[in-house]
Amino acid sequence: MSRMNRNLLTLSTAQTFSAVGSQVTIVALPLSAVLMLNATPAEMGLLAALAVLPYPVLALWVGAWVDRLRRRRILIIADWCRALLLGSVPVAALFGALSMTQLYLVACLAGCASVWFDVAYTSYIPQVIPKDRIVGANSAVTVARSGAQVAGPGLGGVTVQAFTAPIAIAIDAVSFVVSALLLSRIKDDPPSEPGPKRRILADVVEGTRYLLRTPVLAMPAFAMSLVNLFNFVLLAVFALYVVEVLHIGAALYGTILLLGGLGAVVGGVFAGAVAKRLGTGHAVIAGTALFGLAPVLVASAGGDVLAVVLMLVAAQFLTTLGLSVLDVNLVSLRQTTTPVRIQGRVGATIRMVNWSMKPLGAVLGGVLGEQIGLRPTIWVAVAGGAVGALWMFLSPIRRVRTDRDVTTEPIPDPVPEAVS
């Protein structure tokens, strides 16, 4: 096996372990708040907001540092940090000291570590994978991650039902340890491209300016920020809606997420084929439409238990299918059209734009859940997702068939500045 294939296999395996644990926590952390601490909708919204708040706050600065440091090393450190943070939850629960304050802190600090990991990860792939293999590499990683996303929620729901939510979170902590150990086996860790030292703000501005001068990357990022706003309006109240309105238990809740998550695997496998058939731009638009509009099935769910389960599974399947097709093609387009020297900064800027509305969406979802009710709040999310999908359709990406259709401005050599 070639070194490139070994690197890709190791990256995919590490992502699988990490993603399994993360999906367990997506189920277990909010259920810890609901079942053990009797959290209100507003508290659930704040918990969801704190988990994603680090992205808009830190992403630009993290991107600049990622372009200066060795990226594999960042991945390993971030995994160890998340393992320690999440490991504190079952320890506190064991001694009867678990509180919403701790869950808030864990969600926020683990989110900070995730910013470092995610920015470094997408910037690391173009360093160890040739350009003509980027889409295939992203598809392979997405399939591995999606397989974990299929298993994780089911494992989380069953573990919560059988043992308690903190035990499920302990599984997540172990998964990050395994991911860190796997990543340490990769030998390739190229340094950042050399350049004169400058103030970190100058690097941040350079990455942001590049994105804003590339509308085919910038406009989809803004469209996704709107989709993400309303997706988090839904996510903030989803666990409460499923448990209190639809009367679904923890184990069945996890099973619904497990079955629906198969859409992510299907999307990851066929994302490249969809782009070849429709063109990259149209694949991104189709994925956004599915991701943004599938929650209509969640809002419409009702009737007997079987009907509710089928609608929720279908909604989850279409949502994850669309997200995989969208993600693989949009990330690959950015990786193949952006110079390696500024991959971290451009990727971080896009993440900042994409994620900037998530905390607001989570808080808004909590407030709306208390003021107008859980089901009307999900209908608000559906309407917002539709507007975001329309914005993506109207963006310049609809004219892109391959990365050769993207025209970018040349990046000048960095100009040294006085460093105080």
C-alpha cells in the first residue's frame, strides 16, 4: 500500500472513531440535560449555542495560526483536549456533582478544540493528498464519518437507555483518545510554507480578503449561514420535541437517528458521481435543497408511532444525504482552487461565516420554543431553510461545473511587517 493510501486509511479510521463518539454525545449531552437536570427549552437553547459559539468567535484567528503550525500536531492535541473535557462529565455524575454550568463549560471548551481540529483537518488533506484525488479522498473520509454517524446515535440512545447519558459521554471521550493515537501514526506532517513574520491580524485579513474576492466561494458560504441559522433553530428544540410532543423514548430516538443517518453514507459514496452528472454547482444546490427542506417532514410528523418514526427517519435520511453531497463537493471545490499557503485561513473564514448564525439560531430556537411552542418553531426552521436554499440557487456556484470554471485572483507573496 502506498504512503498516500496509508495516510488516507488512517485519516478515515481516525475520523470514524472520533465521529462515533461525537454522534453519541449529540444524543447524550442534551439528554443528560433533559433527563438528569430537567433543563428548560431556554437552557437547551443556550447549551446548543455554547457548543457552536467558538466557531464565529475563534475561527479567523485559528485559521491564521493553522497556516503557521504543523497541522497533524494540532489534530492530535485537539483530540486529547476533547477527551479530557468530555471525560469530566461521567466523573462529575459519579459523584453527584453534575450541573448545567458544567455542561455549558464542556460544550463551549470542547467546541473550541473542535474549531482547531476542523480547520486543521480540512487544511491538512491537500498537503498529503494530490489535487486530482481530493474529491475521492473527501468522499472516503465522508463515508467513514457517515458510517460512524449511522452507528453513533443508535449506540448513544441504547447506552443512555441502558446505563445513563454520562456513560454514553464516556464512550465519546475514549473515541477521541483512539483518534489521537491513530493520527500519531501518520508520519507526514509538512510545515507551513515559509514566509516573513507578520502580525497575526495581517494573516487574518489576507484570508478574508481572498474569500470576499472569490464570489463563487463567498456567496455559498453566506447562503449556508442562513441555512445553518434555521437548522439550529430546529436542533435547539428537537430533543424536547421528540420526547415531549411525539412521545419517543431515548432508545427509539437513537434508532431513528441511526436509520436516518444512512443517508450520509449514501451521499458520501455518490457525491462525486452526482457532481460528474450534474456539475459541481448543481450538486451543491441539490444538496442544500435537501438539507434545508427535509425538516418539513419533522414539522408534519404525527399519527401513530409507526407513522411518526417513518417520517422522522425519512427526514433524517434526506437531511444527511443532502449534507454529504453538499459538503463533499463544496469543500473539494475550495481545496482545489485555494493556494495551500492560505488553506487554513480561507477554510476558517468560510467556517466562521457558515457557523456565525448557529449560536443565534440555537438561542432563537429556545426562545421560540417557549413563546410559540415546539412544533411552530420547527415550521419557522423549515421556512428559513427554504430561503437559504433559494439563495444558494441564485449564487454564482450554479455556473460551476468543475474547478476549472473558477477564476481566482493570484495571491501575492506575503509582505513582511514590523512585529512589535
